[in-house]
Amino acid sequence: SGEPARARPLFLQAEQLARTAKLEFLHVDALHMVALVQHDPDAQLDWNLRALAAARSARDPQARRWEASLNHNIGWALHDAARHEDALQHFDAALAARLRDGAKAQRVREARWSVARQLRALGRHDEALARLRELEAELAGAGESDGFVPEEIAENLLALGRRDEARTFFAQAHAQLSQINTVERPDDARLARLLALSR
């Protein structure tokens, strides 16, 4: 309901209760929720790192399955802080955990996309493109589409000075992403940029 300040003490209470009762899955879950209601990025990162440490040391295999999501969240927090090398390590770890846990194909693709996105942030455009082309082929083979993949291909091509080649992918990205009606939908400014770059 958009009231993180009221939620915070309840999640803290849940974390303490789960830890005391040695309910490892719920303990990691509560730590992860405490992280989500922090308004300070450093505090958010700290709580996510605590949750990751708890997941890694857990005996409960279900608690250990939190590793992928937590590494993913930490990766994005580090990305936002422009700590791109550190972020890449966590995205790689998230991908490894997804593969180890036998995650659904969509989750594995999300993890692979995140690695490619971080490679772009590091200016490693050819590596990013190689990974994205694999995703593109896999999606096509499954008869699926994901507008975020052509968007990333286009951004890497643009960064490499291949603007004409990028236009087609910007157009694909705009066509697909503008149809999203969930929270994942890019904002209007981003969609307008994709449309402009497709021309």
C-alpha cells in the first residue's frame, strides 16, 4: 500500500522471530523484505548482503535458493551506484545460482540479460552483443519475444557506432515494449527515445 515506514518495524520483528526460531527460509525472506523497505541505498545494500550471507550459510535448501534473487537485487543496487565490476560479479553469481537450481527458462534468460546489460555498462559491447544474440536466437526458437533484448542489442550497436544497424532493433524494442501494461513498462521518455532512434 506504499507505506514502507510502517512496514519496516514489522519486517524487523519478523526477521528477529525467524532467526530466533531457526526458520532459515523465513529468516532470509524477512531480511530481504527489510532491504526492500529501506530508503537509503547503502542500507538497502547492507540488508541484502546480510540476507545473502544467511542464504549461503543455511542448511535448508529452500533458504539457499534465495541466492539467485538476492544476487540479482544486489547487482542492480551496485549498478545504480555505478559499481559496475562488483555488479557484474553478482549478476554472474545470480545466473550460476539459477542454473544450479534448475530455474525456469524465463528466469535463466532474465539472469543472462542482466549479465549482458552489465557488460554494456562496462563498455564491453562485443561481449554483450554475443550474449544477446544467443538470447535472441533462443527466444525465436521458442516462438517468444522480449522487447528488452532488441533494446539492449540496439544500445550496444549504437555505442559501437553502428546506428543504421541499430535502427531495426530500436523499432522492434519500441513495438514490443510499448505494449507492456505492467510495472515493467518503460516510462514515456524512454519509449519516445526508442521511437526516435528507430527512424
